[in-house]
Amino acid sequence: MSEPIVILYRGGRLPSWSQLDPAERTAFQNEHVDLMLGVAARHGLLNIEGYRLLTPMGDWQRWWTMGFPDLAGAEAWMQAEVAPPYGRYGYYEYELARGCMPSALDWLPQRAAPEPATNADPRVVPTLAVDRGTIVVIAFGGWTHGSDQVPAGTRGDGQRSQRLQAVAEEHGLLHGELFQLLGAGGDGDLAWLLEFPTLAGAEAWIEAEGMPAAGGYQRRTFHLARRWAPDYFATWSV
């Protein structure tokens, strides 16, 4: 059985969304939620996690990960998400990936599976908000050109791993994930997700990633975010 496929989605709402009549927005949203929940049920959505950037990058305001058992589910999800009328008012940038957890990273903690509220109906959309209890580092990157041919000792792989583990322990890393893109995106072929209790942990991780020698052989783009309405979206994959 193949590994699940993961959609990595950079998205947001276009300014034209706020120009709609409130009743029209509600109608479009409800239709969209019904459509997406149908796809989730038919194709066995495994999980969905949303993150809102602390600093939006133009129309890119949120980052999402959605897991499906196979490519058919991911394809159906992406097609439904951009469907009108709701799809006319969004920004959509997709990458496909698989979860990647080599043995060298088995120290990364995993978030406990969410427990949705009893009888919660995902079709009833509450006022959505970020979880301000944690801070999330979203990182994209990979080796600089030719660095994969450099011996691990020269690159400082061991020292880098020790530094990151020390940061994780000192700052109480709550959750860590690594995704391997299918192909290479504009920011590299890897995506990291690290959740800390405080900004100090996120800052320490970013600083550790840039330290020599390993920092000179890799490229990284970092974004800070907070989890987006995790209790609500936990009801989508039940």
C-alpha cells in the first residue's frame, strides 16, 4: 500500500470576497462547505490542518495540509476547492507531497490526534479564529545545488541534528513534521512544520538552522503562523 498523499496549499481570500453582500457570502460559504465535506467523505480525508500566517504574503494568508489515501482524493479536493461560485474569490497554490520521517528524525514529537466535540456538525461553521496558545514555524527548502554530493561530515549534518534536538528539548517542541514534495517547488523540495509553545522556541529553531557549517549547504524560507481553528477542522476527518 502506498503512502498517503498530502496536499500543501497556500491560499487566501481575494479582496473581492469582502465586497460581496453578507448574505451572498454566507450562501457561497455554506455551498462550499457542503461540497468539500462530500469530497472528504467519498475519498476518506485523513486529516486537515490549517495555519494562518502572522504576516500575509500578498493574497497568501493561510497554509493548509490535507491528507488522502490516494491521488484521486487529492485531485478531487483541488478541483472542488476552486469550483465557482466560492472558488472565484480565493487564491490557490497547490503542491503535492508525502510525509517523510527518516529514522534520523524519530525524535520529533507528534501531536496527539484531535478529539472533536461530541455530535459536532462541521456544516455549522462557527466564528473561526487562530489558536494563540502556540506558534508554528513553516519552512521550505532543500540542499543548495551540489550540496547533496558533499560528505555529511563536511556539511556538518551531525552538528546540525544535535543543535536542533537541543532547541527542541530546551523550548518544548510540541510537534514536528517533514514533507517531501513530489518534484521540486519554487522554494525547494522539502517542507517543515514545527510547533512551539512560545516565539522564543521558533526563533531559536530558525537561528539554529542558519548556523555553519550546515546552514551554508541548505536553503530555507521561514514563515511564522498560528494554527487556524483546529477544533473546528478536527470534525472534518471523523
